[in-house]
Amino acid sequence: MLTYFRNSFLERIVKSNPLLLVLTIKLIDRFKFFFLPYESEWNFFRHTKINKKEIILDIGSHSGESIYLFSKYYPENKIYSFEPIDFLYKKIVKNFKNKNLKVFNYGFSDKKENKIFFPVVNNNPLTLWAASSKKKLIERLNEYTYIKNFKIISKKVKYKKIFETKHKVAIIKIDVEGYEHVCLNCLKKIIKRDKPMLFIEYNRENSKLTNMFMKKNKYKCYYFDQNTKKTIKVNNVKNFSKKINREKRALNFLYSVEKLI
């Protein structure tokens, strides 16, 4: 459904008008279960089985979009959700009563920074473009919208440097707006121990650091092609994003130690 909206004249109009932008985001959020998955790469998990005793780590759960998909694809697996923004955390707790879901109100960082910045329009926070600094947020808004005057606010959040669990982890999904490489380092003990599949949103700012981590830990990069229902091995994520015209849209890559089919 959203495929027809993206890169269209209508999308440009919406992204040029603050009120239309807020209304569109609210509409999509209200009926997100109808629109999901937003990106076709998520369909990889429709065709991939994991052990029912293994768990899934969802880092950066936002409004629960990924929780919904993982619960749908893996109804018997435990999901650990991490969302540092308090009102999003409360929204998840309120909207999801999944007995296999455990929600944590913090993110991961190796530093002491404890703020997230995001734009506000008519008292509506647009957390879709949250960033770790005001400068990065302005850069993202200039790149992804045509609106010049946003009110920007910051929110204090909690971070931890490490997470440990005795359970084997099958999948780690990370979408944290440029901090993906930081999360990987905070979770490196689990990654080295269990060698889970990693599902990570591509971010130009830190892609080199993410790739260095993957190479060091012998992970290969893949992209799930919805048309062929197969994965494509990717050697250069930056060039690949240009090739499929996804430089300005969310793009997720799969990383695995084992070869993906």
C-alpha cells in the first residue's frame, strides 16, 4: 500500500505541509496493522523458522511495529523489546498484551549521553525522525522533508552498556537512528555466543563502523528480494542502496554467519 505513496507527487505535498505530515503519520500509525510491513525486507521472516525456545531482541521498538510482526511470525517465541523514549514505551505496554513479550524502557550506549531529539508539530512529537543530536536531526529533516521550520525538543532517556540473558538469542533487530554500531558493541557477548541473525536498518552515518563489526565477527550481509523470495549477498551496502533506489527510504539488511538462502 505505502509503495504507491513513496516517491510520488502526493508524498512531496505531504512532506511540504506540517499539518498534512502530522495527519498522515497519525493515520498510518492508527492503521499500522493494515500497512505493515512498511519495508518488504521484513517478509524474510515469513519464510524463516527459528527454534521456539530461542528469543528475539527488538532494539528500538518505536510504537511496536516490529513487535507486531515478530509476534505474528513467531507466536511462541519470547520477544524482548527495548524502547528508551518513555511515552513510546508506555504505548507499547498499553497496546500489547502478548504473554511472551517483555518490554524494557532503555536503550544501549557506551557513552553518558542521555537525550534524544525529535521535531514537534502542534504538540505532536514526530519520533519517526528522532536523533541523538540536534544537528543530526536538522540534517535528517532537511533531507527527508521539505519543511524548514520545525520546533525541536529533547527528551531524557535511559541507556545501558550491556545486556545479558541466559536464553539463546535467534534474532536481533536494531533500528536506532545511527547508533546501530554502538548497540552491536553493547551486545557483542551475546552475538559472539549465539551468532544470531541480525536485522539492521541501514544508516549512512555509521555504515562503515557497522561493516567493520560484521567483518570482525565473520558476518555476511544479505538483502531479501521480495520478488524472488530469496536473499541476495551484498558486498557494498552503499552502492546497493543506490542500485535499488533506496537512499532516502528505510532499508534493512540481514547479517548472518551462516549462508542465507
